[in-house]
Amino acid sequence: MRLYRFITEPDTPEFCHRVTQALNRGWELHGNPTMTYDATKGVTMCGQAVVKYVPDEEYTRETKLGAY
């Protein structure tokens, strides 16, 4: 099964920690990171897509992506 996640977080060290945690759990970066300014909240938001291949598993809508 091939999994996809898009990690988002305000532009703080927590964003980097979340992406680093995913990488250390076997996820791979997919594409470039993104940044945008949320004028309503007054913060810069970051995003990074990650993908992971999990052999011998079948994807369902109930798959808990964070568990991998």
C-alpha cells in the first residue's frame, strides 16, 4: 500500500519536529515544502507532503495514517 500525508503547522519548530518524526518513521518527502500567510490568524503556515510504501497491507478509508 502506498500512503500519502500532508503535514501542516504554523511556522514554528513544531513543524520541523513533525516532518522529522515522519522521516524517522520511514516516510519520504514528496515535492517541495509550501508556505502561506494566514491573515485571519496572523501566522505563516507551512506544509510538506510525505509518502510511504507499506508492503503486504491494503489501504482502506479506516487506515490510520499516523500509525505508520
